[in-house]
Amino acid sequence: MHEIDLVIEKGEIFALLGPNGAGKTTLISIICGLVSMTTGHVSVNGYDIIKDYRSARAIIGLVPQEISLDIFTTVEDTVRFSRGLFGKPNAPDYIEQLLRDLSLWEKRSARLNELSGGMKRRVMIAKALSHEPDILFLDEPTAGVDVNLRRDMWDLVRRLRDRGVTIILTTHYIEEAEEMADRVGVIDRGRLMLIEGTATLMHKLGKRRLTILLHQPLMTIPPALAHWPLQLDAEGSRLVYEFDANASDTSIPHLLRDIGAAGIDYTDLETSRSTLEDIFVGLLEGQI
């Protein structure tokens, strides 16, 4: 892990993106006090994670990648026990609402070994929220779960953010970061490559794409169009032109005139904007 200088603001949703082995889980584990760091300093709401470990850990909720549960206890008992570990008083109304939010209330008396994998994941989230933390870490929270849980998770995360909870998530689902995160950090091989507001990142690095559907496929791009940054796609049936999404002059009218002058007929035009995934892949491949 390289030196990382990162400040996460109270009440924001911060998404940490990176491929397998990039260091996402290691970084979270260090902050949560699960892995010892050799150098550096980590502060959580003003608490040093080493000197003030108990105070720091009391305000953190963590949903790890791996499901780890006592499978012979019930859903409700598991969540209540987790709350008690942090010295929190019994709060039946809070526990009920939490289980309802995660669609677990009807399963509250079920033993964990009776639940599906998706339901067990919901219990892990409920455990992490049982003590009402100020900061919630979600390490690949929706990996391998069904669409319904993913949607429920998104809704819950937004409600938590509205209540002032700070949320840090790692994900392989780029659309999650694009949909929810206020800021995005990209990590690769233990190095934090970029930190940027999601909207700002899309604005600064985003590109637009014009796809021209051809009437007849082309084998190669004609010499008359060689000065344009064009690519042939779909076995020559499409011409693709990428341009700066923020440019005042896209030169598209000139391009279409040159295509017509080259005797190329087309049937349709499609435009699209690059996604956060396009930007992410480009960063990792050194193209941005």
C-alpha cells in the first residue's frame, strides 16, 4: 500500500473503485482497525484509531465482503446482540424499523441457517447498523445479490445519508458509484490515482460518442476521411466518432458533409455520453 492522503467529509457518500487486489479492502480494514498499519495516521471524527480505538470503533459500522454469522441464532437476536456489544441500550422500535427497512421483519424469528444468501447479506447490513453508527463502510455490499436487495440497499443508503451518516463503499458495479456517490476515488495497486466529485469527473473527463449507422458496410475508412478520428465498429457497419463532451465546436456538421462527399450513405445517427465505467477503464489503462 502506497501513501494515501484522503479526507472524507461528514455526510457524504464516497465510492472507492478499483480492480481485484487494488487495495480497497485493505484500506477499509486499516481504517476500521482490523489491519495494523506500519506508518501513517488515521483519524475518525477526531478519534485516533490506535490511541482511541474504542471511541473510533463505536461510531463505525462495517459490512465486510465475507458473510460471517452464527447460523443457529435468529435474525432479531443476532441484530440485538450486535447492538449490545457496543453498549447500546435495548431499542425495540429502532430494531424493528431497521429490519423492516431491509425486508427482514417477516424473517425476524428465522434461524440464519434457514436464510438465502441474499437474506444473510441483509442481516450483515442490519448488524452493521444495529448500534446507529455515524460512519458506515460497505465493502462490496451488493456483490452477488439479487436486484431487489441492490435496489433496497440504494434506497437505504440514501436515507442514511439524509440522516447525516457518512458512507464509504467499495464496488465493482460502476453504476452504483455513478448513481449514488458524491465523490469517487480510484485505487490501483495500492495507489490512490484520483479523487474527484462524480459530476465534476464526468464533466472533466467525459466524452461523447457519435455512432453513424451505415447503409453498406465498409472494409476500411476511406482516405478522404483519414484526417478524422474515426473507428469502424460492428464488422464495418458503423462509424464511431468520439469528441470532447464539453467542446463548443464538435465539428459534427463538417464530418457529416465529408462523409456525404465521400459517397457514403448512412441510415441513422446515435449519440451517447461516456459513463463512469469508460472513465474508470481509461484511467487504469493509462488512456486518460
